[in-house]
Amino acid sequence: MTSAPDHAVVPAWVVPAHRQVVELHYLTYRLVEAVGDIEAGGRLAAVEWVVGGRRAPVTHRSDTATWEQVRAESWVALCVAADGAAPTDRDWTRLGVNAQPAVVEDIDWAYGAWRMLAWLLGVRPDPPVELPERYPDGSLVGGPRYVARSDSASPVWQAAQARRRERARADARRHWRHVRGLADR
């Protein structure tokens, strides 16, 4: 990780609470470390761009993660994740940022980046990784419950991963069609 998560600088435009962003940053980091999941890598790259000053996850912009830049990056990531058409010149004008094409073409990575950015922007209310329930004092309800185990050789693991990817692609295509429809009005 780029910095101590508890001291992350979360921009004011980010919709979820600071504690949730920090917790999701940590959980995503652990998923990448424990499982090596590509989608989780996209999520981690997205949150580290927003709170850690890294480069953008799909276009590799080096610009600061402002609301406008993140909105544009989210759209590019969704276009890649949905295997849809890239943003048009009209889209870039509406987004109010300089055009920057995707340099990452991996659908799983782009989906992870889009899900994280959409959550940070408040477009999606559901976090891309389930957050544990907490009491008002911050303690876990029911205690710790996260266990990540990867057995990529297992047919059960492979089937579960294939189903997850199918759901993610359907989700991306559905959202891309919706946003593209709104933009084309």
C-alpha cells in the first residue's frame, strides 16, 4: 500500500465515509495479496489513485484524482469492462477533461477499477467488496469473518471465478448501455 490506511487523505468529494474507504482499501489490498485476483487489482489501483496519488488505473493519467478526473476515468473503465465503444469526443467535452484513451484493456481489471470509482463517486451505493458490519464504537459485529483462500487448480474455484466474471461482465454491459443511452440523448 502507498500509505498507512488510517491516515489516508480521502478527498472531500468522495461519498462513502472515511472509515469505509480506509477499510475497503485495506480489504482490497489483502485480497490482491492473498488471492492475486485481477479484478481486485483494478479496485486497488483505483483507490490508490484517489487516496494515494498513484496513476489512474485504466488510462494511467498522472493527474490528481479530482471529481472530474475520476468521473472520466470511471467512464473509460466502464467502456473497457463492458467491451463497449470508447468515449466519444462529445463525451470528453461533457466530462470536461482532456481525452485520455485506455491503456489497460483487461476487462476484469477495468471492471474492478470501475466498481471502486463508481462507489467512491456515489454512483453505486454498494461497495465493491462487502464491508463488515460494525457497532457505533467501531468494533466488529460478530467478530472477524474474512478468510481468503485460493486454490486456482480446483474445479470448484475455477467454476466460481467463471460465474463471478460472467456476472461482472453482465453488470458492466447493463450499466454501459444505461450511461451510453443517457449520453446520447
